[in-house]
Amino acid sequence: MPEIARFYGIIIKLFFGDHPPPHFHAVYGEYVGLFNIETIEMIEGDLPNRAKKMIVEWSKLYQNELREMWNKQEFRKLPPLE
């Protein structure tokens, strides 16, 4: 699973050809979450609130890029949350 961003111990990954809806994976230590790219909500997982808030903030900044990567299945790195 390609890593597309890393910040504050959070790793964002994307599977190409994965099941709908369009989503990305977030890993924070032993915690994981799946986030819907269209709604930017966690659809599965057990992430701590603080990590979840940072992921939502980051994904709002790069929602268009995430959508484009999912649709075109073209991997590229995205900047971290600063």
C-alpha cells in the first residue's frame, strides 16, 4: 500500500483498486482508520480523537488530490500537515 503522506506519527496510505467508497487509510501506532474521500469522515477504525482531527484537517487540504489519485490510480506523495 503506497504511503502518500506522513506527519506527527500518522501515516496516510492509499490502495489502488480497493473497494468503494473512495477512501484512504490512516495508521497511527497500533490504531487504524479508513476515511471516505468525498465526505472526509472516518468510516471504520479506532483512531484517538486528536489523531482523527489532524487527519480530517489534512484531508480537507488535499481532498481534490486524493480524489484524483483514487480516480486515476496514479500515486504521488502529498505534503504533511504543518
